[in-house]
Amino acid sequence: MVQDEGPQAASAQRDAFKPGLIFITGGARSGKSRYAQELALQLSNDPVYLATARHWDEDFKKRIQRHQAERDERWTSIEEEKNISRLSLSGKVVVMDCVTLWITNFFTDTRYDVDASLTLCKAEIDQLDTANNTFIIISNELGMGMHADTATGRKFTDLQGWMNQYIAQKADKVIFMVSGIPVTIKTPNP
């Protein structure tokens, strides 16, 4: 959990704000979104929540509404299913939630073509303005669960794993969430 050491510590952290890419990954319900939002509020008084989900069905709409209710008036919410690099976010702290939903949009739109999806997703990540913004990108570790029982599921798990590796390699910091506990697995070079 991100420690709240009071207003002075939060102010000092905001003053030390450095643009870049923070990657938060872990299993389902491991606390990734909560941790990312707490971190964003320590870095900015007015962070951006970038939602990548499509409104697939009623259950998914309820999930989206639950996530929206977790954020207060300090947040600006943007919904963008695929073209995240085209957003005007200069000087912002942005929580992107999440890679799994984002790549699902590419995967379905390319008719389950892993190579085409991977190429398109990498291009979007490469074009993010990490020189002027902080992106806190959330993802899932699908390969740590059950083995998918369909060819499409296995292809998606591969896509997810390769995209996670790509983002982690580009990230300044990588955090793995385990049962609500953040474990830092990559830190910025001095």
C-alpha cells in the first residue's frame, strides 16, 4: 500500500514529480487499481484516469460504474479504447486501466491476429509522451493462472505476456502486486 505520510510528504513527492512510465502488474483483484490511484494522488492533485474498457455487456457496465464511483472530483476521466497516444495529456499524471482490456480491443478488431495486435499496441506505447507526463499503466499477469482451454485464449495469453514484457522493459519502475502488497521489481537507474 502507498503510505500516506501526511500533506507535507505528499507535497514533497509532487514537487519531486518526474515524468516517465510506471508499470503495475499482478493477478486479478490483487489491488493494482487501488494502488495506482493512491500513487497518482500522491504525484498530482488532478490526475487523469484513462479507461480502456469497451462496454461489452451489462455486467461490464456495472464494473465500469463501480470503478467510476471509486474516484472523486480530483480526477478527470477519459475513455479511449485504443488510440492512447493521440490524447493531449501534457504535464499530467495518467492512470491507464488496463492493458488487458486495451489489447482485447486490438485483438478483437484484428480478428484475433496476435502479430498485428502486438505491432499496433507497441506503436501506441512507443508514442506515449513520457518526457512530459507520468503514465501509471496497470496490467494483469494472465500466464500465472490456469492454462487457457481454447486456441484463442492461448493466443491472447501470449499477446498479454509479450505486451507486458514490452511495457516493463520500457518502464522506469515496475511494481508487482501480491494480495494488496506492492513488490517493486524494477527501479529507475540512478
